[in-house]
Amino acid sequence: MRSCAAIANRSFRQLPLVRPAVRPHLPLCPRPHTCTSSYASVGSRDPRRMIAVEAISPVHIAIGLVELAAVAAWVDAMMKSKKPDLIYTATAFNKYVLSRCPTLQSVYRCTPFLTNGHAETILVAKLRKAPGVDYRREIILTKDGGAVAIDWEHHDDDGKDLPASAPVLILFPGLTGGSGDSYVQHAVL
């Protein structure tokens, strides 16, 4: 009995070496050095299997990603847009104040790309400059040994002081903020 390997070796040695037939094909362009074609071959050069494709460059990909991010930001902003929840006691004074503030009763629309409070704070802190408000500081010493600093907006304009009966607005900055922060200065002006 012959082994399978001997039969396989003998049969391969007896097969004639035949080159595969070269099929004629049409070029993509009659003058490839002068023409750019928007057709590409998929798997062969057979013109029946050609499909039209556009070259996708990194610029096209970047534009597509920016468009996708814009749509996602718009959807996120629309999902977060809502009427504010007002928690108050329904007294005559509170109702009067609410009647004078119609924006508190309308839907708040988030700015796309700034729907996150942290991102908004960072962006505004980096891009917006402080207007440069002049303050006059008053320090009040307390009985327990502490001190409270009050910064009053100060103008050197004579004759433009507010009357003594004018109301006072108190702005409390964040935990680590102060009167020199840009968002506080913008609120003062």
C-alpha cells in the first residue's frame, strides 16, 4: 500500500504547470496620468463590478464629527430646557415680584455646547475678562474676634452718589470666590 503523501506528491508532479489566463480589462481612465476618476474597483478590475466612490479625506471626517457634535449638543440642550421650579410661599409680595419677572415663568433654553454647569464656568472664566470695577472696602470687626469685609462699588464721580434711601443689593460669591472675580464684577455692573 502506498501512503497518502506519496500519492499526493506523485499526482502534483504529474500536473502540468499552467499559468492563469489574463483577462483583458478596461483601464479606469484612458489617460491615468491626467485624469482623476471617481470610480474604484471593488475586488477586481472588471468594469461591471465598478462602483462610484468619493475620496474621504480627514477634512470630511472632521466636518462630519463637528456636525454630529452640534446635533448632539442641540438635542442635549432641548432635553434640559424646561420651566424653572419656583419654591416660594404664595404671599401678596411674592406674587407681585413674580408678576414683575416674566422670565421666571417662561421656559429656560440652554445654550448648546454649554449645557453643563462645570463646562460653562470654565469657559466663561477663560474667555470673559473682568470689567475692572473699583471697590471701597469696609472691614467690620465682630465681637467674637472675626472680621467681615464688605466691598462697595466706588466711583470718583462727584454728584452721582445714590441717596441714603436707595436699596442695597448684596452679592455673595462662591465659596472660593471674591469681589475680584469676573462673574461678580459683571453682576455689579
